[in-house]
Amino acid sequence: MKKICLIISLIVCLFCFVACNNNDTQNNVQSGENEVLSGDEDITLEPSEEMANLLDTIIDNAQARMEAEYTTVVDPELSQSAIGLTTDEFNKYVEDTITYGSQISVSAQEINIIKVKDVEKASLVKQMLFDNADPRKWICVTAEKVVAVDSGNYILFVMGGTDLCDNLVKAFSDNFDGNIGETLSLVVEEDAPIDPDTPGFEIPTPEE
């Protein structure tokens, strides 16, 4: 009888041990699923509540219909390919970001909201974002329009269809009671020659 009780006790202990390990594993996965390793630091990909609420408000008020696949933040180590700012520029000027878009879609579209550290630098950063915009960064599709507009510490930087961009700019303006800076905009000609200075563009090397 004692042997049976001992065996039962061991089995119960074993199940408890396995259950605890499973819980620890799940907690580790949940805590790490929104982080990406960048250099020697873990950078969270979860947008702040402030930026998420601002994005939701602008999208709702614009009645924007998008085929987005992700909502994330900009990794400083990848900021040049993401929004055209070098890592040094990003760390110098940017306090917070949120990005809503898709990498593979039938239409090229992406919304970025950037919060700068110094309101006096907002116009400068807006111009940098606009100048370095790459409307051809998607596979097989090109954004129809690029716009950048600022209000206080916030910059709306959008690439996508003309109606989408215009509606988002209006919603952004309405959110800040019309207190916005100059709106920079560019209508992209899809068949126009690609500027060799466009980020990511490389001139093919002739084969020998």
C-alpha cells in the first residue's frame, strides 16, 4: 500500500513539474513575441498606447480602407530602409513612431506617424522623410502619392493612393484643429524613369 501511495505521489509531482515548465515557456514566448533583437538591445515592436490611439483616430476619421498586414514601430537599426532616416538621425530626432502597412499587397500603402523630440525640428524631419521617400519599395506596385505634414511634435508620413493620402491628411488636420504645417506632396508617375538616387536603387552592372 505504501508503495502504491509513493508511486501516486511521484506521478502527481511529475505532472506538477511539467505544468510549471509549460507555463514558464508560454510566459517567455508571450513576453518575447513583441521584441526584436537589434545589436545588443531588445527593442519592443509594440506601439505605445498614445501612438496607437492617434493612429486609430486618424484612420477612423478618414474612413480609410487599407489592406494592412501589420502595425509596428520603426527599428532604429532599420530606419533608413523603413522611413529614410539614418540610425543616427533617428536617434537624434525621433521620440516615438508607429507604422501601419503591408509588405506584399495589390496596392502600395503605408501610414507612418512620427513623434519628434523637439517641436522645432518637426519641419526639418518632415522634409527629410519626404525627400527620402521611396514609393517603389513594394513588390511590383508603386504608391500613387507621397505626403508629409506636421503638427506640433507629430508628423504624418503616408504613401498610397491619392484619395487615401488626401483623406488621411484631412483627418490629421482635423485632429489638431487645423493647426498643421505645410503639406509636402508628390504625385508619382508610375512609368517615369527611376531616379538613381532613390533609396535601394542600383544601376545594373553590364555582363562581360
